[in-house]
Amino acid sequence: GGTSVWYHILSGSKVFLLVPPSKGNLQVYEDWLCSQNQSEVFYPDLPKVKGVYRVVLNRGQTLVIPTGYIHAVYTPEDSVVIGGNFLHGLGVEGQ
């Protein structure tokens, strides 16, 4: 999707892996999506994926994920989270 995303943690925590939408990362993502072994290989672990960020979000913190970023989310404990997707005028080509 081409939207930006926001998350706010009311309780608990979440761990995010964020991958910038470079041409190389997007090509590796497309290849991974079309592969037969998605369940065996975690996209951010692929050697050709560059610039993976790990972000831990705790109670009271908010994260905005920019348009086009590939992301994975892990919830290590029971959590209450609000969030949403939104479109804006920045990065229109990614939307």
C-alpha cells in the first residue's frame, strides 16, 4: 500500500522492523512475494535487503511509518494499540 501508517501504544509494546523503499529493497521484496518459500525465509533477513531499522515502541510512544516503507510488526506481550493509515501530499509517487 501507498499510505503512511501511525501507531500509538496505550499499553504493552511492539517491535517493528522497517525497510526503506529503495529500488533494490523493492525489487527484493517483489521477488520474495513471488517466491515459493515465503514461509521459510523472513524478508528482512535476506542478505540483499539493505538498511533495516529495528524500533521498539513502549507505552505512551507513537511511531509514524512513512509512505512506501516495508514493515513487519511483532507484539511480544498483550498490548492495546491505536493507529491508522493516511494519505498526504508528501511522497505522492509512493502512494
